[in-house]
Amino acid sequence: MNDISEVDYGPLKELIGVWKGNKGIDIAPDPDGEENNPYYETITFTAIGDVTNADTQTLAVLHYRQIVQRKSNDDVFHDETGYWMWDENTKTIMHSLTIPRAVSVLAGGKHNGEKTAEGFFVLEVAAEQGDKDWQIIQSPFMRDNAQTTAFSHKITVGKGKLEYSETTTVDIFDKIFEHTDGNKLVRE
Ligand code: HEM
């Protein structure tokens, strides 16, 4: 690994820092249909340097931790961690995540490394079951009872603001459910 501060994190660089937001809306599966949970959260992105794979691929890496609390009772009801990785050579961003339901995702997407005309990086990644590149791993219980079949995530970040929306497709309670989450955050 190189010195953390000397690494170019490309389109991920604006993510670094501690972010807070209290406008979150979660729509989650429920046996009777769906539940709608307003939330607030803290997401901490930490630059950790770069790694080299097979002597040829170099990834610039951020670690993150996302702690989400329900507005109604302050309970932490979603706790997520993982990495965002940038491969400058192939212009690929990768997002690995794990949640304590025994579900993990490696989502990927392309990025030209440039900001929009308005000064934001737009990061888009996706994974789908059966995809040859970007995949989902889950426990036997989740595979059989609450299977995640697809995941997509879009972040727009810049000027001290971060907005995201993500969709997790879950096969649960005999239906295919679009479990969605989104929030607007500011850097501390
Ligand atoms: C801000 C992000 C998220 C929040 C606040 C959130 C919250 C929730 C809530 C409240 C439920 C219903 C739990 C219950 O009542 O049983 C749920 C279910 C579920 N979530 Fe999430 N979720 C988030 C992101 C994700 C992600 C990223 C994944 C996977 C990639 C995921 C996978 C699942 C699955 C598989 C279930 C079904 C489990 C069940 O209801 O038995 N969620 N989530």
C-alpha cells in the first residue's frame, strides 16, 4: 500500500469524511405488504490507500460504515459496512457491502472519472443474481426465505452534499419486493 494521502481516489474522493442526514425513507417488506420507515444516519468513509492484485491491478480504496436509526424510536435498524474501490485503468468502480442478515454484495459499474457540469460525481453500481461479474452471496436461510436477487445503488456527491438511492430486490412472502432506501446527507 502507498501512503494513504498520496493515492488518487478518482471519483470516490468526494466521499471521504463523516456524513449525516435525517431525511431517509426506507420501504421494506412486511408480511402484510410493506413498512415505511423514516430514518436518520451517519456514514463514515475512510481512505485506506491502495492495493495491488496479481501484480497488475491497482485499486484505490475507501472503507465505509453506515449506521441507520429509526426516527420513531432511535433504534439502530440497519448496520452496513464494506469498501468502495476505484480501478483507474479500466475506469471501474466497485462497491462491496455486507449486512448482518448474512447477505453480501459485490456491485460494480463504469465511471469516466469526471464530474458533471454542476460539479458532482455520480456513482452508479449494480449486481444481480447470475450476473457473471457482480454478484450477491447469502446464507441458505436467506436464499430460501428472503432472497436478494438484485441490487442497485446511485450516489451523487459533491460540494459537501451526498444524495443516494438504492434498490434491493427481495423475493419474500411469496412476492418480488422492491426494497428501497434513500437519503440526503451533508459532510460534518
Ligand atoms: C438504509 C438502508 C437499509 C435500511 C434502513 C433497511 C431496513 C430494512 C427493514 C426495516 C427491513 C424489514 C425488517 C423486518 O421487519 O423484518 C429490511 C428487510 C430486508 N433488507 Fe433491508 N435495509 C436497508 C438496506 C438493505 C440492503 C443494502 C440490503 C441487501 C443488499 C437489504 C436486505 C434486506 C433483506 C434481504 C430484507 C428482508 C428480511 C426480512 O424482512 O425478513 N437491506 N430492511
